[in-house]
Amino acid sequence: DVADMRIEAQGKAEFFDMGVPDILDYEKMKDKLQVRICDKEWNTDRLADKVVTEHGDFAAYYAVNLEENGEGISSIPVTVSLMNEWGVSVEQIQAYAMMADKNRGVQLVD
């Protein structure tokens, strides 16, 4: 039990080391959610531990958009373990991500 607690704490500590202490607070992160679409057959490894919804031949996965500037976007993918830590459902993540993207404006990139 102690080893399991240590492993769980170590996983959370990685977010703090990256300078994202609020990542475990869903209320602070939900407005930063973002939808990303990819071909599900070509990206099975990328999608393995992520929160995913399928849309025909494509898969939508979700990320927390931490910072956006002229050089690019800094983000953290929403994993199943992060979703469980937040205590929310896939449907809630999808709904907030869609709303946040709508408020930000959709962008298509290669």
C-alpha cells in the first residue's frame, strides 16, 4: 500500500516539477481544455492512455492548454488517470473542451 501511495505521489509530483501545481484542480483547468483530432488508426500509441472520443475514422483527444505564444503551444494531454483525479467523466471533459475551443476560436494545424 505504501509503495502504491509513493508511485501515485510521484506521478503528481511531475506536474509540480513542470510548474503546473493547479493541474489537479479541474475548476481551474476546465477553461483551458482543448480538443485535438487525429486519425485513430495512425495514432494508436499516442491515444493509448488518453481520454478519447471516437468520431467516425477520427479520434478526439483532449489537452490542457497551458501557454500559447508565437513559438507554439505548451500543453499537457488529459490522461485517464488525470480525468480520474479530477473526478469527472469523459462527457464533461468533451463538453468543456468544446466550449473552451469555441471561446478561443478553432485553429487547424498540420
